[in-house]
Amino acid sequence: MGDDLAEVLYTEQQIQERLAELAGEIWRDYEGKDVLLVGVLKGAVMVMADLMRHLPGSVEMDWMAISSYGSGTKSSGVVRILKDLDTDITDRHVLIVEDIIDSGLTLSWTRSNLESRKPASLEIMTLLRKPDVVKVQIDVRYVGFDIPDEFVVGYGLDYDQQYRNLREIGLLAPHVYS
Ligand code: 5GP
Ligand code: MG
Ligand code: MG
């Protein structure tokens, strides 16, 4: 499976070190507040699990599953909820935990959907961010790594539902696509 990568962008250790740093920042910023981490399935599973374990105290998590209608590989921003949160987020401090932001359209929709439920605060953390997101007005508080506009897999991110279980993040070799 690792042989299918043309290049490793971030090793397991680099990912963990960055998540530990972000967890430190998050912990300081939310001092004295109960934070609810909200993950979007399925890509954010690994980020959620590891970020959460780098936080030194008590924290809750919940999940949403959404489907984004789009043509081909680009999302359209037209979104449907497949699984909603179990938690009432009214007056809660919510931090959305994302794997990657590309166009930002999906996240932009998710953000306004959650905003309408009147949380006490709403912020976004993403492990990876691509340059295209500048086209959408979206304020991302915590970013792991800014990456070039290339398709990456591993650490939760899939190609045709595969490669999510790679411990590193990388670029797929051309032979995989053919
Ligand atoms: P957006 O709405 O920001 O364009 O799309 C975000 C979603 O597209 C991500 O949650 C992810 O599922 C998928 N995506 C965007 N870029 C990549 C990528 O480089 N690799 C993989 N595996 N998925 C991506
Ligand atoms: Mg995602
Ligand atoms: Mg995917």
C-alpha cells in the first residue's frame, strides 16, 4: 500500500508533532471552557482521534456525515446531511475538526448550518489546507499545514475509499490511477 505513494509529504511523526502544537494552542484558547469537537465523517476520523488525545483534559466529540453534490472530483457546495449531530450545540463552544479544505464550499455550508443553531462560539481546525480556499470567505482558526493544489491520500484521506489507513500523507503514484 505504501508503495502506491509517489512521495510522502508528511510522516507520521511530523503529523503528530504538528497536532501536539495545535492541541497546545487550542487548550490555551479554550481555557475554562467546555469544548465540543465536531468532526465531519469520514476523512476527519484520524485527525479527531489524535488531536483529541493530545489535549490534556476533558473534551467531548460528535460527528456529522454529509454528502456534497458535485461533478467529478470538485465539490459544489450543495450539501445534504446524512447523519446529524447527537448533541444540541446551542450555547456550546464548538470546534469543527477537518481533514482538508480544498474549495472550502463544503465547510462553508457546514459552518453556516451549525451557526444557525446558536453555539456560544464556532471555530474551525483543519489539518491540511489547499490554496483554492482563498476564493471563499472562511475564517479558519487552526491550520496544520498549507499544501499545494495536489491530490493527497492517507491519514484518513481516501482515493476511492482506499488509503485512509496509511499513517503518513502523500501523493499517489501515477500507476494507481491507470
Ligand atoms: P471542499 O468542499 O473544500 O472542496 O472539499 C473538501 C472535501 O473534499 C474534503 O473533506 C475531502 O473529502 C475532499 N478532498 C479535497 N481535497 C482532497 C485531497 O487532496 N485528497 C483527498 N483524498 N480528498 C480531498
Ligand atoms: Mg473532510
Ligand atoms: Mg473522499
